[in-house]
Amino acid sequence: MNYVSTRCDSIKISASQAITKGISDEGGLFVPETIPSLSLNDIEKLSALDYVGRAKSVLSLFLTDFTKEEIDSCVEGAYATGSFSSKDVAPLVNLDDGINILELWRGPTCAFKDMALQILPRFMTVSAAKTAKGTKIIILVATSGDTGKAALEGFKDVENTGILVFYPNDGVSPMQKLQMCTQEGANVGVCAIEGNFDDAQNGVKNIFTSKQAAEKLAENNMAFSSANSINWGRLVPQIVYYISAYCDMFRSGKIALGDKVNFVVPTGNFGNILAAYYAKEMGVPVNKLICASNKNSVLTDFLTTGTYDRNRDFYTTISPSMDILISSNLERLLYSASSSEKVNEWMKSLKETGRYTVDADTFGYISSAFAAGFCDDDMTKATINKLFKEQNYLCDTHTAVGVKVYYDYREQTGDTTPTVIASTANPFKFSKAVLEAVQGDTGNLDEFAMVERLAEVTGKECPAPLANLRNKEVRFTSVCKKDIPSMEKVIFDMLGI
């Protein structure tokens, strides 16, 4: 299988090349030239397998220049070594009102990013050996909270790699910041920026496509790559868990084979719901993909009007991983719905004016597959309270956005299709907001006092990876300006070049 760029589909490269490069030279994102298909018979066979078996089967369809042994090693190393707290890796939890919660946060950093970032370093090692032998791969990451820690943990002390994470100084939760700034490993670096996630993401993407930066790294036998979902190797493992969720719905008797389901996904950068879209395109029977946003509702507006406009107020919310106004993975959907020529036109307009409007055919294609909604912080907290009080289920602030948007969608449409809601983080990562939701005012409690209080009030247990942060040494305290020269200096200083 070849991969093409969303901005130049005459570029055709292998899966290994796409994973090693991360982003195309002209700024486009790599996508499969064709989407592999799954028949209902294939899905029935996958349903008989465990998560590891399903992952091996699905990933082999996309990573066609990997050997069977290489795929087996990557999958088993990521999911079969005990680093996930559930034997099912991504278990489904059925609530009383027919909602099925897909818990994607059972990995070592308690966020859904582990589903991809426990396997991406393994993909990267295999890919680099095929396409960039002897070159040290430097992973650059912009994070709105969860990707940073998951990437740091995944790439920690991986041979012949270095990783540097940029995060918005005032745009992550205290627990997320502590997770990153206490990260162990000789090859890791973390730096806050004086800006928001979009500033960090724009900076990283500009540095990726900088000819001067690439030349400087090449002089030192190094090359950039990405662990953000702009890298196909980050996105493809996420397709697996939507296929697996459908298999679990079928195997448990909640649906018959061939019945359609809805997937509800809280997302800011669009990668998580894009993976569900690719599962649908492969043949998973999907009725609607429901995109859930917080108060930064740029995706809701686009999916309901066809106009993408980032010229708006930016809000810092209690669901910080979704505090994003430039959703980079949307570019891949636009390519699927149109052409590289149109994508170039829209991305040029976004860069120059901050907005674009897609044509009627493109919007019709997208709106037939997607629904969208958003909710603010008050509604998010009310939903956390409702789920806990009525069903004894404690969810985090991002998952609550998904639940609330689904409740609204179901009421507005009357659609009772069986539904899976992606749960993206453990609630103890956002203890202040979750405690306020279930108890009220938290007073002057510090972060770990709030964790203890939340456990006491709810009877739930804080995961060990979070509880153990209390006594860890803070290693990284740097803050830089959001301009490109400042970010480049941090990178080159860390690399010693």
C-alpha cells in the first residue's frame, strides 16, 4: 500500500516512509492511497479474537511493508506486556440507558493517547531501520495535555531517538503538567510555551517543514518526526479500537452482525473521530459519527455549516485537551471528501485569512456521515454529576462532553441506534473539576488532597501512575516564547547542535 500527501497526491511513499517522516515536505498529511475493506465475515472472524489478535489483523492491512513478525512484535510489545490495567485493553462498559462507554484510558498514562503511543515507538524503530538507517530520529510534539506524557512515556530511552514536548504553560491540568515535568528518561525534554495549544502546534509544524532546520539536523545525522496524530503511525492504531468496539458489541449480543452503531467522540484535533471515520470507510456498519466539542466549538460550527473559522475567542476550559481552534486532522477528511487541489486552496485560505468554506458537494459528503454538538463547563460538570449519582459511573471532563452531546443529539433526532462513546481519560487526571462536579467547592485543597478527597467521596481509586507522582522530582521547568526562533533554540539546545 502506498501513502499520498493530502496536498500533493502525486507523492507516493511506503508506510515506513510515512511513519518516519511524519509530515510531507510541503506540509500535507499522509493518507492511504486506498482504504482496505472489511466484510461482515471478516468482522465476525475478528470478533473471535482478543484485542491483540484484532490489532495484528487490522494493522497488517495498512502496514504492508512490515513483515508479519514485525507487526506481531510491535503489537505484542504494546498491548500484551501488562502495561494496560484491563486484559481487554479497551473495554466496553454498558450503562443503564443503553450507552456503551469505550474506556481508552487503561494504559500507563491514563489517557487514550496510550492506545497509539505505546505502539508508535515500535513502529518508528522498525520504519527507521528500513528508511533512515543510522539516522537519529528527533520526535517533536505539541500537546494540549495528554499526548505529551503518553509520547514521553512511549519514547523514553528508545534507542537512537530523542523527544521534545511543547505544551501551553497555562493550558493543561496540574496533573497533566506534573506527569510531563517529572518524566524520566535520558532522551526526553519538556518545555512550556507562552501561548495556547494552537501556538505550539503551529510552531512544531513550521519547524517540521523548515528547510534550514532540516539541513541543520541532517548535518548532525538527525531527522525530525512526529508523535502527534499528524503522523499516520499515531492514527492507524486508533482505527483498531473502533473496529474492536464493534466486535465487542456483536460478541456480547448488544447488536446483530451488520447492525449499525453510532460512535460519539470528544475531540479537538479531530484525529480520534477521524479514526472512527476510517473504520466506517473500511466497512464497519456506522450510522453516525458524532463529534463532541467543548466551548471551543470550531468543529461543531464547521460540521453544521461547512465554514471553518478560527477567528474567534479562545477559551481555557476544564476539558483542556480539547482547547484547540486549528484541528489539523480535519485536512485528512477534506482530502477524502474532495481533492488535493481543493485541500491546498482551503489550507492556504486558513493560513492567510483564518477561515474557509467548503463547496456544496464536499459539505454534503461530510454532513451525511457526521453530526456535531458542544457543551460548556457548567453542562460538563452537570453531566459528571448525573452519571455518578444515577449510575455510579465516574467520568472525566472530556468524556462528559461526549455524553452530554450524545444526550442532546438523541433528544433532537430521536435516533436510538446503539451507541459507543469514547472515554478518553481517567477522571483523576482532572481531580479539581471532577470533585467540584460531584461535591461542590473544593476549598483550598492542593492537587493531591483533591485526589484523596475525590477517592473518598466517590469510592473510586486513583490509578497508581497518577498517585505516585506526588513524590517525583520535577525535572523540567523551562518556558519559552511562542515564536519559531525561540522554539527552535530550545530544540537545538536540547540536541546540543
